[in-house]
Amino acid sequence: MNSPMNSPSPTPFPVEVLNCSNCQCFRHPAMFVGLTRNYKTCSRCRYLQTPPKLAPSLLNMNFLSQLPIDASFFSEGTGSRMECDIHMNDRLLALTYEEVALEVIDQVSQQTGYRHTFQDVGANKLSHSVIFRGRCINRDDIRHEVINRQRHAVSMATYPCRGEITGHIDKRQSWIHLEITHATCHPIHQSRRVELNDEEIAFIRDRATTSTTPSLFREMIRNFGYHVTRAQVYYWRLNHIEGQWNGNENEFLSAQILIRNRIGFEELLWVEEDNYVAFGFKTPFFDLCAGSSGDNLVKEYHVDSTYRTNRASCELFGVIANINGAGFPVAYLYFKHTGDSTSERNCKIPALTAFFDAMRRGGIHPTFMFSDKDISEIQAIRNVWGNSCGRLCIWHLKKAVDRGLAQGRALEMVYDVNEAMREFYFILPDFIPIRAPGSQLATKEQRDVIITMMGDHYCRHPIFNCLRSDLLQDEFQVIATQIHQRCAYEVYMYCRENNLADAWAYLYRNWYSYSWWRRWARSCSFQVSNAKTTMMVESHWRVLKRNHLYHYNRPRLDLLTFLIFDYCQDLVGTYQQKVVMRRDALSWEREFVSAWNRHVRQANDVPRDGYTTDLAQWVCNCPHFYQSRFLICKHLVCQSGRGPIAVFQYFIKRNTTSPFIVMHDISDVSESVFYWWINDNSVMNRSSSRYIPCHLTFFHLD
């Protein structure tokens, strides 16, 4: 007798077998696979329970284009019902079940005159065929009628027809069993739209990739007449180009496929968590900025997000580089939050941090990164590039201050007077919030004064005070601290004189404490940024929406990516024309010339008012200098002795360190070209399928 220790162990089943819930036998997984889903019973048991019906002979079946439609369908009176069997040719067998159903419904609608809408495709329980349904558009039981609803057009008539198309598709037997039912015959709905013929559809498809919908619609009107509608042109054009960008039913995966197959674009980030999805990619301008160095280093970037650009409800983030005063996109991020709104910020910060970190590893090291007052963007910038990199947009700053001072006082104002006294020597302990909860912190006139004052504080800088660009680090910190103390004193005294203790508590907590002051004040950085606002990225969104998304209402994510490709190709042309070959002037250059000539006219009859200027360092201690957009004033313009200037007369370079403006006569400079190849040494030329090199042009004195 064998002992338990010596008894043979049972032979284990291989891991690839499944247990049938009916016969309790272990069978191959392929026996549980259905047409549209997997089953718990094997194919043998399903065959015994519901044996498949056999298709009729080929002689008793019809082709889809030759349906035997009963004549009763074309006359009013009692209803009709018919059944027929259709033979599936090779073309139909190659289609998906949904595509076959749409073709059958379309063919029945054409031959009967009754238009049907596609409902669904599914499998009967334990059956060997796929069932599909379509319903008559005039059925009264599927339309939601609103009583006394005001309409701009007469609604379509409805009838109790119970019209329906039901079909069974069996590809293994190349057979479709079709049932058409109409309980009550009714007048056929006369559509105001005339269907396009094959010639008109071919005309649209031939020009789909080279024309926009409005231009193609105008061509259709000129060639075929006024029966063509804009919606038809939009549908057939989009239907043709869909294959260029739709690579997967999942919008994120389809967009990822597009990025991986596009020259010049590359995936930066793919994060898929339980409550959010993030997908980032870089553009051809990314490597251009990462490869910059020396005097031509790209130092300034802008980040912002926009909504309502895609069907997936993703937030679109963009990072724009300031290249010679013009904005060019270096990277984009799609962010979709799938949890509740309370945890959105906790998800957005790690996603943006990972996105910025991927940019940093790719060679992007900004001196300034501008953003609005989005705490997620601010925190992510600090996590990757440190506290000194982030800068707040002055326009968003003023808007936030105006909104904060206009709101009602909170029940408990968070203001620690002892902490404020430790930071500022002039704070008095008796000046604390005393207003009733809900009362306004400041009037409109008072808010305007405070906002103007903060705009002036935003622009101040130690170099502008002492007119020295050779400050040591310790000297710079001392003057920067003095500027902080002086600015806080000015706004504090205004609040004290106007009894605005609650307003001061808000301003200190949100703007003038050092932790917030260093995020927006220009004086906290040794270098001076060229920009003050995020208008560069705001303009980028405006062009994207008005010029490229104008013809698409909430497109799919992959279509949005395809449109971004098109936008970047336009920007490559702008870059070549304005930055490289200098065929046209940048917008800021024309505005600089206008501002310069305006100061020339002012300098002729206005005294210097005792202000000190240093032309070599290009600094002046007048308020207009540090508040101006281009860091110019009438005193410097007058001392330069140039007089009125014109576009293309001078090569103008704006620096973040002294001298802040350098102007060279075009006739006195020679051109040196450094080729900066954009991603695999090529950029797609919009007019053809070839690739052209892209380079930057720089100038230096002989």
C-alpha cells in the first residue's frame, strides 16, 4: 500500500485551459471566444443548446444591390413586413460588423425611401451570428417631443409606424438574414438636402488635403451649383482625411501613434494613473532651444493652459520659447483628470513636474518661466528649476489683485501681525483687520490706486536704482531687500491712510510677504526679463483656435495633434522668413521703432528733469525707463544722438543684462550663419514632401 508521501501527485492542468460552466470540462480558451465577447460555456455546449441555422442555398439569396423590396412600401395604407437573405461578397466580408450594418441600412433606405438610423450591433445570447438594428427616423416612440417648444424651423412629422430593420450577420456562411418592418406606411420625409453623387464626392476627396472646408465649399458651388451644403463638404472632407490621423479608437493612443510617426516631433511623457492621464511631446523648436548657447541662449519661456479644444475634455498645456522676441512652441501636454475636482490639483502638480523634468533632461534650462497665478504651474516650476525661475504675468497679477480686493471679507482673516512685524520694521501692532465679514476690502477707486502701485513695484530693479551692472551678489541682495521694504512701505502707508487694514492683510499674505514677493517682483533676479506678461502664449492659443480649430467643434485628440502639426509648419515658415533670412520684421521691432520715434519727438522740447543716464550700460533712473516695455526713455534716446529710425535700418538686440538694448547699423554688420538643425536635420516643407534645413542668423560687428 502506497503511503501518502509516495502516492503519485495529480497531473496539473496547463494554465491555458478554461473550465466550462455547463459541462465542467477544461477546454482550450479558443472555444470560449464569441463574435463580440467571451463566454463562460464552451462552443460545444453552445452548439448543443442553440444549433446554428443553416444558410439557404445561393440560388435563394440576393445581392445587397438587388433587394426584393415589396411594392407596398411605396404606397400609403397598411403596414408591410418582409424578410430576405443576402449573400455577402468578399468586399462585405472584409468590413467590420458595424460597417456591414451601415451599408445594409443605407441600401434599404435608398430603395424604400424611408430613412433609418443605425442603433446598435450586438450578439444574441449563445448565437453564432451578430445582430444589428436600425429604426425609421419618423417613428414617434423614439423622438422626445417638448410641448410648446419654440422652434426656428418646422419639425419633422412623426408616425406610429414602428419601422425597424433587423439583420443577422453570419460571416462564416457569408449570409445576412434581413427583416424589414413598417406597421403603418406613411409619406416619405422629403429632405431639404440633396445627396452628392460620386463625381462630387471624388472632387472633394481630391482636394481634401490641400484646401480648407470654406475654400472647398466655394469651389463646389462654382463647379456643381448651389445644391451643395457646407455640412456635406465638411463631412466628406473629414471622412477622407480621417485616415491620416485616426490610428486607434482610443484618442490618447491614436495621438501617441501620430507623434511617434512624425519627423521633428517626439514623445516626452506618458503617465497613466488611476485618476489622471498625461501625454507630453516636443516640437521641432525644442532641439533648437536646447542647442542654443552663449549670447544666443534662449532664456525666456512661457507656460499656460487652455480648455475646450478637444472632445476628450483634456486640458492643453503649451510651453512657448521667446526666440528673438517671437514665440515658438517647444512642447505640449495633454492632461485629463478622471477623479473628483477636489483632487485635481494634487494630480496636476506631479504631472506638470514630470513634464518639466523631461524638458530639463532634454536640455531646456530657462532663466525665466512665465505663468499665470495657477498654483499647479508655479509649484511644478519650483520643483524642477527652483524658486528663482518662475515669474508671474503682470496682467494676471493685476486681475487677481482686483478680484481679491473686490470680494467680501472672510469670516477669519489669516494675518499674523507678529510675523509681518518681524519681516517689516514699519508694521504697527494695532493695524489689524477689523471689518465685518462679507464687507468689501476696497472700493473701485482704491483698488485702481493699489494696482497701479503694484505695477510700478513689479518693474523696479537694483541696477535701475544705482546704475551699476557690476554689482556683487551681496550688494545686489542688499539693494533688492531695500526695494522690497520700500515697496511694502508704500502700499502699507496707503492702506493705513485710507483705513484699509483688511486690504493690507490680503496684500501681505498673498503678494508682499517674501515667499510671494520673489515670485513676481523683477528685483529678485539679477537678470531682467524681456517680457512682463504671458501674452506670447495667449496669442499662440488665439491663433490656434481661430485659424486652425475654427472649422472643428471639439475635435478628437488625434485630430487636434494633427492640426498642431499644421500650425507648427506655419511657424517654421515664420521662423525662416523673420528670424533666419530677415525677409520681414518681427512685430516687436516695428513697435520698438514707433516707441523710439515717439521719444525722439518728446526729447526735442522736454528737459531731462535731472535724471541720470548711462548710455554704455543703457540704463536711466527715471520711472518711465523701468516701466517701459522696451527699457527705453526720452533721455536715453536723446543722448544716443540717433534721431528717428526706420525698420531694417538697425539690427536691434534685447538683452537680459546690461546693456539692455544694443543697436547696430545693418551696413556695419556682417552675417554669420550657424546651422541649427531641427530634429534629424530636417523640417517638413509645407509645399512639397521634401525637407529643408533650418538655421538661425546672428550678427556681429566686423
